Amino acid sequence: DIQMTQSPSAMSASVGDRVTITCRASQGISNYLAWFQQKPGKVPKRLIYASSSLQSGVPSRFSGSGSGTEFTLTISSLQPEDFATYYCLQHNSYPPTFGGGTKVEIK
Amino acid sequence: EVQLVESGGVVVQPGGSLRLSCAASGFTFDDYTMHWVRQAPGKGLEWVSLISWDGGSTYYADSVKGRFTISRDNSKNSLYLQMNSLRTEDTALYYCAKDISADYWGQGTLVTVSS
């Protein structure tokens, strides 16, 4: 099975900061990677698919990049509503696997 | 509008069985792979199982293999998860999700395994 190592597991940031979250795959997954945001008590929401395609309706401050084994989710200017936990999901090979999550907290 | 509505979550004793359902609407159900994903209280997302559009291919996480069975009825736009030999560590909110990259999720149904 492919392991997805997400880092950091938690971080503190301020409104307006640029935030970068990384997922590393234990083997190449091409661009079969999605990013999700989950707020407390809420359903996960897909932000990015195919590594870098922005889900319709998601603000453009979110972007994704990477291919193969290393992927990043970037929030260009953190907003109050972006404080949440973020997960990556690889679906290149089965079983699909999630990263462990990154909790973004207010500094 | 895509809607996924899970049901069937209850409190069950260890060793018990349960069947979860997910009713889909707003899209052509039999065009899409479907997933079950779970989240234990205070924990991250764990992928559980996947079924191809026609039900011909199924996959399971090692943690549930041999105990859970995923199925679908395309005539009823419904996805199912038969859960047997339940363990306390199966306690979680269970979500169904549409498409291989999980573009839409239901609200989840809570399964509690406890004596």
C-alpha cells in the first residue's frame, strides 16, 4: 500500500500568512492526488483534485502542485475561515490512502 | 444538486453486525466509483472501502478486510456497507463519498461499538 506522509501535523499561523502543507507518497502516484479541508464538526470538502486543479467555488488563494511523490497545498494569504484541518488523498493505486492531516491553528 | 445521505448507524455490541446505506441523488449514480470513509472521534480520515461503477471491483482497507462488504444497487441509486464482527475500534462516523477523488460527501452516520 502507498503511504502518504503529511507535514507538518500541526501549525500555528496568522491571518495573511502564506501557508504550505506537504504530502509525500511512498511511491510515485503521478498526479492522482486531492486535498480536503475539514472544519470541526463538518464534512470534508474537496479543495484540489488532480494535484493542481481547483475545485469549483474554492477561493483562488488555494493552490496545489506536485507530481510523482511530492505534493504541496499552498494558501497564499490565510483567512480566518481557513483555520481547519487539511488532508491529502492519493488514488493512483488501491487502496486509496489519506495523509494524517495538518491542523492549521490561529497564532 | 448532488446529495448523499447515509443511514443505519446505531450503537451495537462488539461482535455484532450492521448495514449502512447511502442514498444518492442529483447525479448519474451508475457512472461513478463510490467510497466509504470513516473518522473515529478526534482522529483523522480513514479510507474503508471502494466499489466500481458496476460493482465488479471492490477494495478494502486491511483493518476491515474479511469483516466488511461493500455493495451497490444501481437501480435504487444506493450504496451499502455490511459490517460484521464489529470491534470497538470500528466506532466512527462513516461517510460515503462520490467518485475516485471523493468530490462529494454525505453528512455521515455514527456507528458506536460498545458493550
